Amino acid sequence: MNLAEIKKTIEDAVPHSSAHIFDPNSDGQHLEAIVISPVFENMFLVKQHQAVMKPLKQAFAETLHALKLKTFTPSQWEEFQKAHHIKTE
């Protein structure tokens, strides 16, 4: 799976989500993802990560080796952006 396919897989599996996928090593195997969704409200962190990782089972079987994952609700993401001086359009 390429980055666009991984993004689509996550966004299709997690309702109302926005996924941002990065390949910092440019190897297609060790990726990072930020996933923002209102469905993460009142959900334990482990359940959030399971919701993202489960649909990627095929990618892990084929090419993906590691995924550094951060999940946020929209309000958490807004606070994270403010705290880290991240500006988005």
C-alpha cells in the first residue's frame, strides 16, 4: 500500500476522520500518522489506536513494518496545534 492508500483505508474505517500520513525515512515501511476524528471522544487511547490499526492488517502483512500513531479528537488537535505553534490553512 502506498501513502494515499493507507490514508484512504484509515479515513474509510474511522468515521469523519482526517488522516495525515508521513514517510520520514522515505522507505515506505516506517510511517507516521496523525488521525483526527470526533469518534475518538470518550474512547480510551488503546481503542482509538485499534480502530486505526485493525484496517491496516493487510498493509502490515505486505509492506508496512511500523506505524508511529497519534490520535486526536478535533478539540485535542486544536489544542495541540496551539501548544506547538502549528498553523494550518
